[in-house]
Amino acid sequence: MNTIFLIGLPGGGEWILILLAILLLFGGKKIPELMRGIGKGIKEFNNAKSSIEEEIKVGMKESEKKNIQDAKE
């Protein structure tokens, strides 16, 4: 049961090993391209998230207006 708690986020040494493995796999020239791609992906995700939030807000406002009009009738 206690072994479940041993699985967690990597510490300092593990991060160094992960970064070295990435450097070996992709090479020094490919890392900036990789980071640029990740940055673009995050930006697109945030844009999509904000547009969906805006659509939900507009839909809620339209629904409220319809409910108010139905209540008046």
C-alpha cells in the first residue's frame, strides 16, 4: 500500500537525466524548433479555449434573454 506514495514528480536529479535524454534524442539544433512547436500548440489551445468560453457566454446571454421574454408573455 505504501508503494503507491513512492510514485511522484521527478526531483532534481531526475530532471537532469530527462533533459540529457532529450538533448541526446533531439540534438542541440532541434530543441529550439521543438520548443517553438510546443509554444505554438499551447497558444492555439489557449485561443480555442477562450473562443469556446466566449461562445458559452454568448449562448448563456441569449438563453437568459429568451427566458425573460418567455416570462413576459
